[in-house]
Amino acid sequence: MEFEPLNIENAVIEFDMGLGDDGVDIEHPVEDDDDDMMDSSSISRELYIPEGETNLEPFEGMEFESEEAAKAFYNSYARRVGFSTRVSKSRHSRKDGAIIQRSFVCAKEGFRVERDRAGNEGKVKRPRAVTRVGCKAMLAVKIQDSGQWVVSGFVKEHNHELVPPDKVHCLRSHRHVSGSAKSFIDTLQRAGIGPSGIMSALIKEYGGISNVGFTERDCRNYMRSSRQKTLGGDIQTFLDYLKQMHTENPAFFYAVQGGEDQSMSNIFWADPKGRMNYSFFADTITFDTIYRSNRYRLPFAPFTGVNHHGQPVLFGCALLFNESEESFIWLFRTWLTAMSGHHPVSITTDFDRVIRSAIADVFPHTRHRFCKWHIFKEAQEKLSHIYLEHPNFEAEFHKCVNLTESIEEFESCWPSLIDNYGLRDDEWLQTIYAVRWQWVPVYLRDTFFAEMSITQRSDSMNSYFDGYVNAATTLQLFVKQYEKALDSRYEKEVKADYETINSTPALKTPSPMEKQAADLYSRKLFLKFQEELVDTLTYMASKTKDDGPITIYSVAKFGEDLKSYSVRINMLEMKASCTCKMFEFSGILCRHVLTVFRVTNVLTLPSHYILKRWTRNAKSGVVLEERPSDLLNSCRESHNVRYNTLRHEALKYVEEGAKTVDIYNVAIDCLQEAAKRVSLAKKNGGRLPLLNGSAMEGTITGGSHEWGSGQPLSVDEKDKKIEEMSRELCRANRKSEVYRANLLTVLKDIEEQKLQLSVKVQNIKLGMKD
């Protein structure tokens, strides 16, 4: 009898119990089916597939050339009908031990046997679903003297529903990675595509998941088992790559701990762009050790920071083959050498005792923070029983950590949380509480971490190589993915620069401060500042204490007086601080300080509240805007309506006067002359002194006009002079606008050409790599 071959390669058969008659019965105990438990050995096992009629139903007396042929036929029949199979009982010859009888059953045959496990006290962490329902369907075969195998028993009926054709590929005995699928997976894996992406491509290629014939879990298992190259075999190739990069550009830095031989422990490198980026954004770094979560095959750890657009930037990378404290100390010192010895203000790492000790040794004055999101993730594992028994615990845990406004509030909330859930003796919670000042936000708000929000996770954390490094990444593939990630991140920064320069954000208020911020900040940072500024319209500030130059205000949202913030402001120095400490943490003034600025008529941002690292000129040596300090120095004395009116009028001329050098010179001369006249008037009781029976002579030249002819001017003459000077100023303004428009056009053209050239360069590089 001949059988048609099936379009599958690797059958996965579970071995279960035994049977007997004339020989020795053998049992093959197995656990219940678990679709997630297919291992690599199951995937790689090849089975003989019979050829012939595929629609036949088994019957007693049917013959097969071998036991394997019978097994494959029954499994083929099971796939067509809609159930999974297992090998159950076997019988061996008493003479030579050879198998003389075999029984194949439905995977739902029998019932689960509970086994006692010492020490588990009856608790199962992850109970599996019951799959055995006592199904009697089976096929028994035995060998004849002729060597043929004949069906000696067949039960067709099942006591459960069968699986429809579109879901049969999920059954364990029918999940097979075919030869063509293996080749397809290998090709996509080499291209750096992960299991999810590969499965999507397979589904599209085969016309549906049921035609693929296996699940994403099987794809992952095959990918893992097919990796034949080990890290050790590729290390020399990688070192050659680093040497080549250094030869091409001596600014490319790399170092190997222990020397480039078999005794080496770790490798570190930093490209020139990363080293340059650190000179601009050296205030805070993240040492990303997320590879240790076992999601990645490579022991890979990048040093990253945050640029002026809030995007991640790379400061260097490491491959760690030795994770001792000495190795981390070597790594941090090497990184510091590559960064010209400049220590950061703050550093963020995973929660790790060894890393903590190494940082304390190398960065004694740098504020070290544990990433709280890694701690929350670890809590899901360490406190899984609490999460299951108390669904509200996770929300209360997050609230206690993220939403407490002060250290006192947190210290009151934590013991209540621990006591409410009976966790006072939990060792893991005791451990993280002992280092709370390194991960709980209320302890960290006085240090700069370049994050937009104190409570929410920064987009820059653990994201530089997202989409480029995954479980499929070998060391050889990593080189290509590393360069792709660099190119992609650079393009995103160029795009953000272009959008900042060539687009004007919409203003939402008439505030000069908002316009000032729009001209200074990068686009993303301006939008964050604008959000804070607009929210001041819903806040109220009331003075609670006035002590000389220091005034304290209580700031609260309208209708929420119970939740207020305290803002201290020194009007002489134009310095303010808020209990929320947003500026200290993120470098952007909070809505509470901005509310106090609004009620005290501070119309523009003082220069010391504009961090260059957040401005559009963060990576240049030139600051184009210097108006805030000049403006504020000229208007600190008055606190009444005249003060506000004068400042409002002066603002107009400061803005106009700063546009060109010529107008600036005129404005300075006018201000100096005005200062003299004001000083003399102040000494004379508010009147200008008379010289030779007339008002003080003095000239302020602006074009062909002269102010102060030696004779008092009438009201009409004054109005005429003002009109003439206004017209002259308007003409100067128009010329300035033309110059400015031309300059912006040139800058836009330069940026467009730069962007186009960058894209061409990247395309050429990618083409050369291909």
C-alpha cells in the first residue's frame, strides 16, 4: 500500500503509557500537553512520511512497512480529522527487547496524574489547563513474522469536540517547521527581523497561519536552535571591525579589557559622533543593562543620553563577558577616559548591587539612580503572589511611589501599604526600601535627569537600539544593526533640527515669554514649556510671606486649594524655586513658578532659566538670544502701574532695537541719553533743569532728526517729532524684516541641502554595505 507524502517534515509525538500481551510492557510517562513546551530537539527530529491515498481511514488489517509509517499515517489522519496524537503503549520482545507492538492515541487520552512534589506544599505557581479528558480514540499496530506492521485495533470515536481545519496547526503533533520555512526564517533572521516579523512574513507568504503549519513559539525555538555561530567565533571579526574604524578615524575609541587574546573580558568603543555628543549633553547618562533580562542574546550595554529634542543619543557601547565589580570599574573608567574625564551630573542604571559599587568607586560625586521601571518589572516577579491575590496592590504600589509629593508623604504612605498587605517581612521590599533614595522620585527631584516628567517614563530610556537588537542578533549581525541604528537616530535628529528651524509653532497666549521661548527652545521642548505656561491660566498664587527680597507664594489650581505648592521668589535676583522641583529635575520651569512670574509681572524668562542644552542652538558655540537678562536688569525697581506701562512700551523697542547692528546702536544712544535725562529729572524733583533759561540741551541723532533744539517744544511740535521718528523706525523695521527674511531663506536652503546630502550619503553607505 502506498501513501502520498504530506507537506510536513518534523512530527512531534509525546510518549506516554505502556501495553502488554506476550512481551514486556513499557510505559512512557509524559506531562499533559503544553503547546509552549516544544523544544529544539522536537523541532529538528525528522520523521518518515508515508506516500499514498491521503483520505483513507484506518481499519483493522491495514498494513505498513514500518512502525514509523503507521505513526505518520495516523498523525496525517488526525490532522485531517482535527485532533492531536501521542505515542502511548509499547510492547517489547522478551527475546531481544525489540518493539513488537505500539499504540497511538488521541492526545486527550487518559487523565492527568497529580504527582506529589516535595516542598511545594500543594502550591503551584502557574497551574496548567487540564487537557486529558479520557478519550478512547486510538490506533494499535503490531509486527508480523513477515516484518510488516498491521493494524490490530482502531477506535474512531472521540468524547470531545474536534478542532476545525483553520486551527489544526496549533495542535502539538501537527506543528512542523518545513524545509522551505526554515530557509525563509534563516534569510529573515540574517536580516535582523525578529520572530513576530518573521511570522507575519510567513503568513503573508503562505496565505494564512493555517498554511504555515506552526506557531510563533515554534519559530522562536527554531531560531534559537539554528544559531550555529557562537559569540566566541565572531569576536575576532568584531575586533577587526573596531580596528578598521579606528584606522579610518583616529577619533574612534575602543579598548579591550585584558588584551586582545583569550583572556579578554570586556570590549568598549565610542564613535566620534558619540564623543562629540557628550560634549553637548554631558549632564546625565543612562547605562542600559536591559540585555540581562534574557530578551537579548548579546551581553550588550550602551551608554546613552538625551539631546535637545528629547531624543536618545549614544555615548558609547560595551560587550560584557565578565560582570564582576572589577570589570564594571574598568568599563566605567574606560568610558570616562573616552569622554575626556568629564563626570556627569547623574547616571541611571538597572537595580544591581555590583554596578552600584562600581559607580560609587568611579563616579563618587555623580547622583546614581536606579531605573524605577526595572524595579516595578522585578516586583511583578518577586510579588507575583500578592499581585494575584490582591488586584489593587499594583495600583497602590505605583501611587505610593509616583504620586507622593514629599518625602514625608512617601514615608507615611509606604508603611501603610506594607502593613495593609502583610508584607513587613518581605526581604525584597526591605531591600528596595533601604535604597529608596536612589529610585523613589521624591528623593531625586533635586537632581537633573533631563526628563520631561517626574512620574512618567522618559522615551529616551532603554530605547536607542529598539528594533535593531533582539534575540536573533548574533555578534556578526550586530555590527550591521549597530550602524543602521546610528544612521536612523542621526536622521531623526536632522529631521527634528529641520522642523525646529523651518517651522513656527502656534502661540496660544499674547505673552512675550511664550514668543521668547518659541524663538529659543527646540520644538519639542517649546511644546512642553507652552503646556506649562498655558496651564498657569487655571492657577492662582497668593502671597503667604514677604521677607525683604524673598517673597513666598502659595500656588494652587483653581478649586483645589488643598493641593498647593510653595514658590519662593527673589525679585532682585529674579530667582524662584518651587517645592515640586520640576526645573531642578527637567530643566523646564513649572507652571507654579510661571504663575508667580505672571502675577509679579515678569514678562520674559530670566536667562538663568534657559538651559542651553534645551535650545535650538544646543550644539553650537553661539547663543543668538541674549535679551532676557538685559531686559530684566532694566526694570527691577518699580512695582506699580507706571512700572508695568513703561516696561511694556520698552519691550517693543528692545525687540526692534536688537534686530540689526545699526538700529541697536541708535537704540543704545537713545537709552543712554534718556538715562541722563531721567537722572537729572530725578535730582530736580521730576523736572528737567534749565540751562540759560531753557530746557537742557541734548541731542539724540536718529537719521536727520534732532531732539532738543535749545527751546521748549510745543505739544504740536512734540507730536510732529514723534511721528517723524515713528516713520523712520517703521522704515528701519521694514528693512530689518527684509534682511531677516532673506537670512531665513538662506538658512532654510542650507538646511534643505544639508538634509538632502545626508540622505544621499546614507543611501550610498547602505548601498555599499549591501
